[in-house]
Amino acid sequence: MNSEPGRSGQQQAKPPLSAAAKASLATTHTLFRMFVVSVLGAFFVYQADVGYLWLTTLLTAISLVLGIVLLVRAIRLKESKLVLLGTISGLVVAAVMVLLVVTTMVLFDQVREYQACLGRALTDRATHACMAQFQAVLPAKVR
């Protein structure tokens, strides 16, 4: 009746992991957690205040290094697809953060003034006025 191989009552169990494999897996998971925290930390610190741009830059650099190490490790050791997909996604976010950090460094004074204006804005009209003021002070090539 059931002619498909592997569909019989017995399932093939995976062999137990050695101590070295368990340690390697634990190290990979720890690196992945640190990577996720650094990527999210860089993103949320950037959102908080442009005055902490140095911290955002540091967290972004850490996340890039961890992401590359984790990507090499995941490919070389054939880790789970979830770790590989999460690492690639995190590296994309880190790359976007690099672009944001570089742009903010170039336009630091304008971005700082824009964030201060948004902090004082209580209505949508004031928020739109801040955006218009920010766009007016940007260089012509950036607009």
C-alpha cells in the first residue's frame, strides 16, 4: 500500500552530535544572537538621536564584522538555513545602516537640526514644516 521509501513506520534518526559539534553549534548560536543584537541596536540608536552617531557607527561596524564571520561559519559548517537566512538579512540591514551613517555624517548639522525640529513639533502641520525646512537646506544634488 505504502510503497514510498522512508514512509514506513520507522523513521531514520539523526546520529547524535559529538561534543565538538555541540560546542560549534552553541558558538554559532551565540554569535548569531550577538549579531542580531548589534544590528537592532544600531538601528534603534540611530532612530533615537543623531547625537549618538558614534555609537551607531560602532554597532554597525560590529554587526558587519559579526555578520561576515557568521556567514563564513554558516556556509563552511553547513549550519541551519534559518541562521544563514537571518545572517544574510542582517547583513542587508547593516549595509543600509552604513549608507545611513555615511549620509548622516556628511549632513550632520542638517540632520541634527531636523531632529530637533521634529522634537518640538506637536502637530502634523509642524512636522511637515520641519520636513520642508530640512529639504530647503539640503544641497541641490541630494534633493
